[in-house]
Amino acid sequence: MGYQDRNYYRPSGVSGFSFFPPMIKLLLISNVAVFVLMIIASGITIDYPLNLNHLLTKYFALIPFSDGIVPIDNMRGIDAVFLPWQLITYQFMHSLQSFTHILFNMFMLWMFGMELENMMGSKKFLIFYLISGVGAGLLHLLFSPGHVPVIGASGAVYGVMVAFAMSFPDRYIYIYFLIPVKAKYLITFLVIFEYISVGSPSIVAHLAHLGGALTGAIFILIDRKYYLRLDKIFDNLKNTYTKKTDSGPKTPFRRPVHNQPDVQDANFYDINDVSSVPDQEEIDRILDKISRSGYQNLTEKEKKILFNASKKN
């Protein structure tokens, strides 16, 4: 699949849009790193015929709510139980039996996730992504009759896909890079397909996909109504830790980002005035703000500054 840029404004140059925004890049690297670790672990025998990768599955894959032996391949099983952190860790593990499992998930994460991160900001996007994966895992645990451990980012990716369709419904997605279909139609079809596939004899966790899609949709609906500032969780934790450990002078609080542009300030900025172009430190500050809370939260003055700077480069 590919996508066609339409029906929206994309900032250019130094204005903050990135094809590999920082959190997408981190998630891609993390998933690939875990995949390589699993490959290496599968070649290390710990108790024949079990290997180290089976141990990783026992503690970090999503284990069903049942005690006893759970299957790990066609011939063997392992004694494992559900552990709370598995709702997060299973999202970074992928099947070694098929390289397309991780390839498809990472491609879909990049294709649909990059604009969401540019829109939400990196911290908020990460929380959204992980919450979608947790919702996917919970729905699977509660309603799936299967006893097979679940791994993969597919549930979280379905949350990203639904969020993309809700945010950019008329964006065209090119199937096999040839057939244009609007995002709202294509992704709705994929979700309906997952729904009718529930209960079919398959190793695919269709309920997890539906759980991720449902969680992603609920998140976006709540965010539209209340404008969730989940990115502040990181800042609050950081501030709390800093207050406990830093005995030196305190730095002033950062000015909060408001939804409404600072029109009054913008009136004093002349985009044609070369002397008013800020230095690199000011540009870096604005780019850092985009990374935290998204391009849409820049003031008009900041947008004009970046636009003017991009024309000078």
C-alpha cells in the first residue's frame, strides 16, 4: 500500500513535519531490536528441547488467563501464567516463523503513524500507541477462547489505522500502489473483515485487532472532546523526579502551550523583515515544542518564524 498526500496542509522545510518522527523511529528500532534478540535467543538451548526464546515467550508474550502448559509451537508447550507487564511487552515481539509479520506491522505503523505523531506530538502518540496495544490485549484475554500466547504490534497498529481514518478520512490510500481508496473506506473494510473473521480457525488474533481498533477510536473521540494532555504525564514525572534529586537552583516553569494561537504577538512579527529572523536557538526551541505537542499548537508567530527561516535556507 501507499498513500497520496491530499486534502490537508503539510508544513515544509524546518516546520516540523518528518517522515520519521522521533517516536516512530524509536518504535521501529525497538521492534527490530527485539526481533533480532529473539532470533539470537532461539539458537541458545537452556533445557533441551527448550531454548532461550521460549523463556522470553513465557515471561513477555501475552499469556492467556489460565494456569498450566501453553503451546509455544506445534510440538512443545511451556508452563506459563499471565503477568501484568505482558500487556506492554507482547507488543514488541513478533513471530520468527514469518518475516512478513514484523515487516507488515512496521510498514503500517510508519505509513499511518507518522502523521499522527506529527499531529499529536511524540509523547502523546507513544501513550496512544501503547494504550491501543493494551486495549487489544485485554479484549483478547477476556473473550478469546484460545490458549496460545499472543505476540505482535498488530493490535496497536490497528488503533493507529483507525485514528488515521478518523483524522484524515478522505486521504487516499493506494492499494498495491495502484488502486486509490479513501482511508475511511479501506480501514472500515479491514475492521469489518476482522470482525467477521473472529472465531475462524486461524493463528491470527482477530479479537486483539478489534480491541486495538476500538481502543484507538475511543481515544480519538475522548481527545476531540476534552483535548487530552497526556504528554504532560512525562513532564510531571520528570518534574517530580527533578524536585526530589536536584538541590541546585530551580529553573523557571516553561510557558504552557495553549490551543489558541498568540495572535497579538504575531502582529508584531514582520515576515519580510530579514532582521527579525531568529537565531538557530530559537528555531530549535520551536522544533522542540512541535516534538512535545505537535505542529498545530504553535502560535501564529512561531509558524511565521519557521516559514521565514525555511525560505532563507
